Amino acid sequence: MFLFLLVLLTSCVRALHSSNDTSLPIISNVEPRVDTTGAIVNAHDGQIVHENGTYFWFAAGYDDCTESSGLNGCAGCAGIPIGPACGCGFEANTSVNLYTSQNLVNWTAHGNVLPQSTRPVATSLFSPRALFNDATQTWVLWYNFVPHYSYAVATAKSPYGPFVTVDDNAGATFRWGNSTRNGGANAGVGDFSLFKDSDGAAYMLYSHDPVPLSPESGISAVNCSTGGADPKGCGKLSVARLTPDFLRSSWDPMTKTGEGDAISGFEAPAMFKRGSTYYALTSAACCYCGAGGKVFVHSATSPLGPYRPQQRTIDFGTGNTTTQGQQTTVTVVVAEDDNDEDSFIWQGDRWQSAPDHLKSHDFQFWTKLQFGSDGEILPMQWVDNCTL
């Protein structure tokens, strides 16, 4: 899972552990991020959106549980369905925490905005994402839950909630979320990212169909070998345009419209727009993985594609020894700098990185994305601090 945002940014500074200019707001990658009360920020695999001068960070708040040993965070799920019985990270009481900020550095905690009483029972929640619908003046929050990897959608008139789940079968409206191959209606869909375009339309980049695919699927297995990735961790992702109320996919099985063709990757997707180009970032699968994952890039001139794969991945690669690997729960926040150019900050969850081994205290990595003259995203490098 990963996070990603578009913000007002001057530079990210490569430093030994501090910036020389203490007068500028700094995002540290080597110290725990704390809120305005001094508590460690408990925000993971979520999304940051910018509305009316405020950044709203909707994210999963995990228990203060000790993570499983080893690189695979799903070690506790061996032989049982992924869900509340799996241990750390899969508790039924995982919260949807909201933090707000004016500058992406100082964060105010507002607690859980999705009451337990309004969620599907006996399930584990993760990857909450929210957007503001300008037409209905409503906040719409989507989240994934297991067992069976399904989608639910909740609404509220205020970003501070309480959100109320209005459809816990929302995944059934998607092209690949209503299939006997994947387990039935509202099943078999995975990680996702929300994106609101400049015209107010909303899209979801979502995963489905892990390989190996069955012969009756009618689509071929994905080649995830770009950049040397392990194909066993790959599958499919597709872009769906949401209905005007943001409550379901606009996929029409009769006209075959409303969703784009599938692209490679499987987890931790992110969708954003730079100029007139749409980008979709995806990762190979690795559950709460301390090793991180390869990050694939696709681009298109239309939100529904077709998307063109970038030949190089943008992750650190196996040669990085500065930090543990990262996975992305990627979100985009749009702002402009003094030159009327958008800047993009990547935030990646660094699972199993907390010194006290509590999942709620796991670190994130933030860095500014760099683009080549051809529009391709350049590979990231480690920075101790981002200076805004």
C-alpha cells in the first residue's frame, strides 16, 4: 500500500538527517511524524485531498499491535481467509482516521470518522479514500474490506464525519467486481486509488484478477517483467469513471463503456494528472511488505486510457541500503507553485519500519517526483528531508 500527493513544493533536500535551514517547514523521513499534540501520526494506506486551503488526510488507523516477523505482513493468514482472524493489521476495529493541515507538516488529529456501527460486520477495513463531490456538496469515502476483498462507500456532509456507509456492495458495479471467477458479486477487487479531474469527474484505479488467470477469463496473463519484477506478484488494474454522485462505477456492460482496459501491476495504485497527461502508478503484490515493491508507471492522454507502460520502474531498486523498502498507497493533492507548475510528492508506506515494531507507528517516505523532458517519471532517490 502507498500514498502520493501533489503539493506546493520548492525542493527535497538530501541531507545527513537534518536541513541546514531550520526556518523552512520540513518533512522528515527519519523521525516519527507527530501531530499537534505530540502523538505519533497513525495514518496509513490512505489519501490526502486539498479543499479550500486545507489538506485532509483520510487513512487507516491501526491498533498498537506488534507486527508479524519476516517480510510478509500476511504471515498470520496462512491457511485461513485474510480477515479479522489474521492478527496485526487485520483487526475489525481498524479506524478511519482524519488529520488536517495547512502546510503538510503540522497535522491536527480528528479521530475516527467512520463509526464501527456503520460498517460491514466481522470484516477488516483498509485503504480508505475520500473525495469531495462539488455537485452534491457531499464527501464520499470508499474503503476496502476483507474477507473476499470487497468495496463499500460512505457519505457525510462534513469531512469530519460521521460518515455513514450507504452501500457495502459497491464493488458489484465494477466491470471486474461482479464475477463468479473472482468469488461473486463485490468480490475479488483489491487496492484502489481515487482521482478527481479538473472538470469534477471522479475516477477509480482499482486492482483485480491476480495471476495466474483462469483460461475462461478471456484475457491473457499480464507480463509484469518490466523492470525485472517478479510476475508472481502481478495481476491487473483498470480505471473506472464513477457515476456523477461518486457512489458506483459507471460501467455499462451493454455498451462496454465507463471503464478502461487493464494495465499491469496489482497493488498500491495511484492516479494523477500532470498537464494534459494522466499517470497510473502500480506495484507488484506484497502484503504489508517490509521489502517494498517494484513501482510501475503508465501514462495516457485520456483518463480511461489507453495507457502506455513506461519501460523503467521508479522504485529504489535492490541496491538501496539506506532504508527499508516501501510500498505506495498513493494519493494526489493538487496545488501550484509560483511558476504555475504542479509539483508532486510521493508518499510510500514503509511497513515493518517502526523501531518499537508497532504497526500504528510505521514510517512513511516522502519525496518530490522528478520528470524527464519526455514526461517519464525518473527513479526516486532517498532523501532524509523534504523542505517545503
